[in-house]
Amino acid sequence: MKINLQIVSSNESVKTFYESLGYSTEPDISMGKKVEPNIVIPEKKS
């Protein structure tokens, strides 16, 4: 089992904290894309 965390690279205090718990930095790339929801919720008819 593996736990992955995502932290902002400039947040040294958080990085140091997780390193003290045994986590290590991996040279992976995290990619993301914000998308607009395309779900239409119909209104209830009375």
C-alpha cells in the first residue's frame, strides 16, 4: 500500500514535517485540469 500527498513545493515547513514522518520526495509530475460541470439538474415540477 502507498499513500501519496500533494503539497505546494514552496511550503518547506509542511515538506519538513512529512519528511520527519518518513515520506520522501519523488520526481513525478502531477497534472490537473479544471473543468466546468456539465450536469444539468432539472427543476422539480409542482
